[in-house]
Amino acid sequence: MNPTPVPPHSPADVPAATATNIASPAQRLQSVLADFLDKTQAAFSLVLDRGGAILCQYGNLSGSTDNAILAALAAGSFAATKELAARLGEAEFNTLHHQGKNANILVSTVDDDAVLMTVFGPETTVGLVKFYSVGTVAYLAALLKEARTSPDSQVAVSRHDLTAVGNIFPQ
Amino acid sequence: MSIINYVNKEVQFKIVYYGPALCGKTTNLSYIHSHVADTSRGELVSLATAADRTLFFDFLPLNALIIKGFGTRFQLYTVPGQVIYNATRQLVLRSVDGVVFVADSQWDKMQENVESFRNLQDNLVLQRLDIDRIPYVLQYNKRDTPNPAPVHYMDYILNNRPVRVPSYEAVATNGQGVFATLNAISRLLLRKFVRETEETAAAGKARAEAPAVTALSGIAAGTRR
């Protein structure tokens, strides 16, 4: 049975990092996705850069699907519909729904640089996923804004950390 | 700039193989896919027409363990070379970190090589990128064709910029030069990434130290009064 929908939150509700809330942006991003999947009964969520790189993900997919391929294809598909929208005088379509017999994908705009891809099956409905995605993408947009500048989200690497710089890919 | 997966701290680099139609971009990816270690490669995905011409892009993810403590992924893409698919090339170039420009060594393809390279520059500008500021290498493919254009001539028409970039002779069908090209662009991307993270760390350290210096200056000024 699906949970009773409640109105989505606004970005202003995003919990900020305070003395009592010291979770990193990455942890909070995962927490938002976990909450989203819990409410919608969707299987898997992935936040990706519009160029196709994965920013964070949560949940499980059956089989051995490579998330990188899902992200690349979702980014390409979403980008293509932006061109379609432009022909109709729209800046872009905010959501994109692919409906299958047992699997569905909903792709939603997060911000200018990222989109949210959600995979779900017959145990939920596109309406419910869409409903909760509205508040979720607002959360995610605020958290990504923070994550992009947070030292916690950066990789501290120096040239001494490189283990191979010759043939990275030997034949 | 490379993109980092915030959850698993995996560094992701996007490399786009660019060039005129039928120059061998997809052949490069196919050869890499069939000859790189199983543990390093993902699935090769091709969005192609029934005639095997690239319609949207080819995609091949590669893993490498080259940064201590961090996973590294190189995402290889090709663009469709046919002139009419320029909008698609623009989409594929989004968030690109590095480019391999594959040129066709046949004499009658020189004009197409030059036009495609100009098209690359124009499309990078649309992404607010400058060809002189992103890592790229040149690959002169199809060196096995009868009477290919000399390398110095191809350098003259494609690599005649203030900063010359590495160029590699290749026969992608048998793998000659394919891995040399891939390793070259991967090295350039790694070096740029390390340089930028070191600069970011140095800037952060300077910012952290700056208030202390200011405070000390204030105390000293107060003392003088």
C-alpha cells in the first residue's frame, strides 16, 4: 500500500550543517534519496551531471546494470528532449517519463547542471514518484549547491598520490 | 573540470573522440573495449543506425586505480561525424574534460579534417570552453591507406597552434596507436586534475591563514597606538 502523500517541502526546509547536524553534504544527499525512495517505493535513484557523470546514487537495481551506462544514456536522452522542447518554445521539459511493462524511469530537472533519475516498478505509480520528486529535487538542488563548494566533497590529491602515470591502460 | 561522485569519491573524466565522418572514432573504442583488461572495462554501448553509423554516441566506461584511495573512471564517448548531426555533437560535448581528435590520413579527407576541427572549436565555445585550455591530443588514423598524407603536413594543418599538442599515428583497425592515444589523453587529464586540486588546496590554506595575519596586524596596530 502506498503512503499517503504529503505536500513536498520547500528548499528553505533543507537542513543546514550546524553544530548539531554535522553530516557532510554527501551524507545528506544520500539521506534525501533514501527518504525519497522510502516514500515512493521506487527502487533506485541517481543524481547525475547533465554531461552523464554520477554525483550520487541510492537503492538497488536487479541484475548487473552498470550505473555509469544508465547515467550516460539518461543524460543523453534528457538532453535530446531539451532540443525537442526548444522547437516548441519551451526552455526544457522538466520531467521525462519512460514507461515499460515492469520498469519505469522518471528523469527530473534538479538544476542547470544536474538531473535526478528514478527507476521504479509496478509496486508504485508514476504519479506518486512525480509528486515526491518535486520536493526532492528542491532539496537536492540546495544540497548540490553546498556540496560543490564544500571541502568535505573535494578530493585532496597531490602528485605523490598517483600510482601510475605511464601506461594507465596497458594493452 | 572532472566530476566527483560525492558518495564514493570516485573521480570521473569525460573524454570525447571527435573527428570527421568515418575517420575511425568508433573503431578506436571497439579496439579498446576488446583489448583492455576485463577488470578495467565496462560495456561498450553504441547508439548507431542500422548501417552501423553513429547516430548519437558510443560510450565506454573504463576503471583505473591510479590515485591512492580513490577510484577513477574514464568515460569515453564518440560523437557522430556526419555534418548534419552537429546538435548531437554539442550535446555529447557537455562537461567534456578532454578530447581525442581523430583525423583521417587520406589526402581527399584533409578538407573534412580541417572543417571538423573548426567545428570542434566552435562547439567548445558554446560550452564556454577554449580549445587551448582543455587537454586534447591528435590521432592521425588510417596510416595504412595507400599514399597517406605525410605527418608533417597533417601537423601543419591541424597542429599549427601556439601550443603544439601530442599527435599519434594510428591504424585503429589493428590497434596501432590506439592505446598510445588513450594513455596520452588520460595522462594529460590526470596531471591537470592534480594541478588543480593542489592549487585549490593551496588557496584554501592561504585563506585559512589570512584572518590570523590580519588579526595579528590589528593587535600590532593597537599596540602602537
